[in-house]
Amino acid sequence: MRTKWIALGAVIAAALGAIAWACADAGEEPTWALAKKDYDPGGGAGMLLPSNDTRINMFLLLADRRGFRVEEPAVEEGSPPVALFPWMVMERQTRGTKPGAFEDPVEPSRCQSVTAGNAAFAAALRANPNVPDADKQPLIAARAALSPWVKPAEEYMPMVCGDAKAAPLAPPAVSSPAGREFAAYLAATQSFYGGAFDRAADGYRGLASASDPWLRETALYMVARTLLNRAIDRSATDYGSIAPVDKRDAAGAREAGHAFEAYLQSYPSGRYARSARGLVRRAQWLAGDDADLAAEYGRQLSATTPLPNAAEAAAIVDEVDNKLGLPTSKPEIVRDPVLLAVVDLHRMRGGDAGNREWCCGPPITREEIERQRPLFGRDSELYDYVRAAEAYFVRDDPREVLQLLPDAARQKQFSYLQFSRQMLRGLALQQLGDRNARGFWLSLFPGATRPYQWPALELALAIQEERSGRLDLVFAPDSPVTHPVMRQMLLENVAGPDLLRQQATRPGAPKLEREVALYTLLEKELWRGFLPQFLGDLRLVPADAEPNGFYAGTTYYDARFNSHLDRPPLGKFGKDARTGNAGCPAMPATVAQLVAAPRAIRPRLCMAEYFRLNGFDDLSYEAPAPPVSGEGLATSREQFPKGRAYSRLEEYKAIMADPAASADDKALALNRAVRCYAPSRSNSCGGTDVALSVRRAWFNRLKAEYPQSRWAKELKYYW
């Protein structure tokens, strides 16, 4: 028998990596919206949505069905609450890991049970009165010495679980009949961990009538486990990947499944019952019996018996995602309400015909959902939600949503399904421009008591206020929209100068929000040429404001790894801002000179130096205002006047051509204009690009006309 170096977990991962139907947690930033028709890897929400990772939808429905407590999402001190998130954020809360932590998963392998098996063997042996102490000690020592991990020949390969070439164990010298049964079990166990599965199965079968009850039960379970590992070994390629279904040992996998079922019949509440049920599913997966596997998962998801905790629910969800593959390519195998609802929502995602096979399977239709009615049985709330979701996300019919989902907003608390129903109704009202939409959103807040519900509702209301042109209501003192990221996004991208000035000076606003509002106000006034207003607002900058530091606002906020919101370096606008070595005064003085004389050449060059040295060149890439029809938060028309977009390059062009400019001014302008393209040959100064030949001409002019200038002497190249 060939010894495969790959662990069982790697075999399964290799087989499933390309088809996991929830999709991996990709690195995209979330779209801050709920009415999304496409999959949003980082933008899951606390309601059932096609755009959610399917694991999130399963987890929420499991919480309703099986009564475990969903914990509040963990955030680091000083970070905003979690509003939109990938599955990993919800999952890590069940494990108690910190935000941003990377967990190294341990691949499942038969060798993982060595330690626990050792303890169980010793306990059973000590409890058996028919084995004398003289036999117990060598048996316990032999089991403790069992070490199945084998180092491979190649150093870069991982440790191997067992070696089928290993010689059979020399059993300890024991005299009692009961002790010899334990010795036989020990020999079979060495064969199991060594990968000699036929020898192991024969050894375990020989203990079917053992006198010790622990041995009888454990040996029966281990027969099934051995058969499954043998089937996996026979289904693996030489490179450790799993073979296609038609080349796997399906017969062996089914034999293992029957053996686990035999164990469960004999020991329905046995010590290995939970493991055996899980391994039945693994056998079904290996055999390619997707319909049986889907039925088993459907029973778990639709059951009503309580689960002990969220961690067990997350394990079920992950297993479904890993083992079931892509049920949307064969939806007919799904027959249970919860799994069917999850699959239906998955199929409501957008996607053209070319990518639907890997994206979301065959499109769902209204007629198909109508045919599913018997499968949902008495679960009319879930069935009607699926119908309404299809109407909204597939056929764009919000009026049908209102017919299917009656108003039930005023509740003390919502289950996740109830919350989803009312949230979808609110989205339909919002899409129709119903005048009662805002009041409907407000009426939901008292019942949004479960984790992830309140932030989703805040987002819905914030978008409502933005779309209706009432951004002031988001920032009213009694506004329920308190989420720092949502408010900051609106300040950065939509708010006009009056609102920014209001929030910069409002005593009741959080300190960070006041600083963000002021930074945004000053930045836009400066970059867009509203210099008199800038000078007036500059008085609001604290004297001790920090002048240094990178700041990108909410651009890089991420609920997974970068959940902090940085404080803006307001000192960049003050007297301590960097002004370079061109003899420029403090930044406020430069602005004052430009207000008094807008075409003055040296202040214009000093302003350019200020932009260059303080990291404001990136503003040259400011995106155009998004369309009013944008689907997410902070995508409506900006309320801040556009003004005149500042460009260092255009200033340099004008100054080098201005007869009134001094020789030193022109030399400095030529130097900096050439450097706008250093070192990447891409313009970092805004304005209209110029060809390489123009930059060469600038360089040659600087060297020819101003050879004694410091600006000519220090410039060695052009780009």
C-alpha cells in the first residue's frame, strides 16, 4: 500500500477548495448597503440576504431554530461596533479569538485522537477488575509509548500520520485473558495509526465479543473508522489530492457508513455517537452521495432541539459549507426548509450566464419557488420571506413584497427571520419612495435587540435620510444613527460645509467626529480653492494638534483586521505643518498672502511645497461625485461645492511661463514639475499629463537657463 504524506484535512481541503459554495472571505471592502444583488464577501449583515455569505444565513436561521445565544461581535477597545462583516467575524466570536487574529487551523487526521485514546485506554484498563495490576502497567506503558507521527524523507513535507510499513507491535507480556484482549486492541490500534487498515480492521473485529464493555464498544466504532480511513486512502492521488468522484473508493466509503450506522444502532447514546454521526456524513461525502448528505444536513438545520452553544452551530455551518459542495448546481437534492431557503437565497444573486456555475447556480424563478411550497410545510414565515426576497432581488417588484410581508414592526424583540421580514418590507417601502418609510424604520429600533440587528437598521435609516436629502437628521442629537463609520462616511463624502462646520463645533458630538468634520472641511476648502473660508475655519484647529501622520478616513476600515478609526492630523493645517526649504513662511501665512494676492508667485510656489510635503498630492486623484442612484451609503450627490481642483503641476506650468516670475521661481517650478513624474514616470501632481519629450525639455531648460540655481544643481535626472 502506498503511504500518502498528505493529511486527511489537506485531502479534503484540496477537493473542496474550488467549490465551497459560501465563497471564501475575500479581501474586498464591503458595500455599505443592504439591497445588494451580488455577493459581498465582507458585507454580511444581521438579516437574511442573497449578498450574505451563505454561512451567515445558515447561522442566523440556526439561531432561530435551535435556540443558542448569538454573542455580541467582539471589537477591540476604541473600535466601532460591527455592522457589516464577513463570516469569519461572526465565527471567531464563537471561538473567543480577538479581532485581527489569525488562527492556524489544525488539519483533521486520525492521529489527532492519539492522546485522548491513550487516556481512555488507561482509564478502561484501570477500571477492569479482571486485569491484574501486573498486566495493567505494561499495557498502559505500551499505549503511552505509541507515537504514530513519522517524519518524511523530504524536509519540506509535513509530518506523516503513520507508516504502513511499520512492523506489528510486539505485545506486552500479559497473563490474564482480559489483559490479552487489551493487548489485541493495542495491536490493532498500532496498525490503525500506522495506516495498515486491513490488519487493523481484522484486529478490531476480533474483539466483537470481548469481555470488557469499553473494548466491545470502542472496537465496533474503530472498525467503522478504520474502513473510512482506508476508503480515503484509496481515494487519494499520489499527490495527496482527492480523486474525482468516479475514481474514488465509493464502495469502501459506503461500507464505512454502514459500519457507523451499525455502531449507532447498538449504541445510540454511546460515547462515540456524536463522532459516528459526523463520520457517516464524511462517508456520504466521500462516496459522492450528495442527496443523502443534503438530507442529513437539512435535518440538522431544520431540527428544533436546542444546540448547547454558538460554537457547535458554527461547526455545523462550516461542515455544511465544506462537505456539501455546490448544491446550487443540483438544487433538486435539497428538500428541507432551512437549507432550501439558504440555497434559494444563494441562487438569487446576480451573475451573467458565463459565471453562474461557480457563482450561484441556475437562476431561481418564481414558478420554481411556488413548486417548493410543500417542502416548506407549515413554515409559512420562512416560505413567504423566500417568495418576497425573490420578488425584490430577482424581479424588482417591491409592491409584491408589501403584499407578502405584512407590517409587524412594533415588537419587543425580533427573531432573525422576523427581523429579516420587516427589514425587507422597509427596503420595499424605501424603493417605492413611500412617505412612511422613515417612520417604519424608526418603529423597528425597539425590537432590534439581538446582535447585528441594530447596526443593520442604522444603515437602512442612514441611507433613507441621505436619499431623502435630510442628512441633518442623521446628525440630530436624538438620531438613532450613532455608528461612527456610517456618520464619518457621510461627513467625508456627502456633507456640505455648513454641516461639517456644525459637527466640528457641536459640543455633544464625539471628539473623533468633531475632528473628522473639521479635517474634512479644511481639506476640501483648501484643495478646492475656498481660501477665505479656510482661514476663517483654521481658528478651530487646536494649538497642540498633531501635524504628522497618515490619514485615510474610512477608506481602510475593515471589520476583520483594521477596525480602528484613526484620528486626523489636524496640525497639518496649522503653523507647525511642513513648508520645506524654499524659504516659505508658516502655512497660515502663505494662505493669507494668497487671499490678499491670488496670483502672487512665491505664495503659489509655497502652497505647492505645502501640498507636496504634507501628503496632499493624493487629493489629485479624488474620485468624481458618485451618481445619485448609487446603491450604498454615502453615494449620493456631494453637497460640498466643487470649486477649482488644485494641481501642483498646473501651477508649475503657469509659473514657468509667467514673465513676472523671477529666475529662482522659474527654476523651482521647473525642478518640481520634472519631479512630479519621479520615480515611476506617472504624474503625482494632478492636472494634465505631459509627454516624456516635454519633461526632457523642462530638464534641459533648467540646466541651460538657470545652471547656477540650486534647483538646477540638485536635479540629476528626468523621468
